[in-house]
Amino acid sequence: MRIQLMVLDRDPDVTGLAGRPVRLLWRDPRGRVRSWVPQLFARRADGTALLADCPSHPDAGSERARGAAQAVAQACTDIGWTYRRLPPLDHVPAANLKWLAGHRHPATPAAWA
């Protein structure tokens, strides 16, 4: 999730970010109340929005998580937002992004220049 947050933070079209922004509640076909909290929210400059989950690997997720992803995707479609499961970045781009993010920290010597 942290890496995906850094990816979104570097996107010039993203104007706002939040972690665990909402809890969605719905009833499944059997009438049971279900809920899910997407991991990330991003607001884009054009006013659109993205709710996202960040699984640890592309095939991760229980039956509950897959059902929740479908429900969240439908809710987002209904209100004009987008829902995505953001796959993990490959090791090298993730390492590069972490290194670059470190230069934003005031304790980093590169930031002192």
C-alpha cells in the first residue's frame, strides 16, 4: 500500500490522497450486511476519484475480498468513481521509488543542498 501511495503521490493528475477513507456497507443476496474499507482514495484534478485496494500479490484475496471488490466497483460505478485493485510494483521500480521518496525527508543530505 505504501508503494502505491507513493506512485499516486507522484502522479501530477492526483490532487488529494487519503488512506482508509470510507467504509462501504451493503447487503449480499442472502440479506447479510457486508462491509469493506478500501485502502486508498485519490482525487484527480478533473474531479474524478479513485478508490483502490493494494493486494500483496495479483491473485491475493479471499472469497470475501473478491466479493467486496465487486460490490465496491459497482458502488463506484454508480457514483462516477473508479475502483481498482492496484497490483504490486516490480522490485526494481519499487526500490527506486523508495529511494527517491527519501530525498523529500529533511534529514536526507541531498535535501540540505
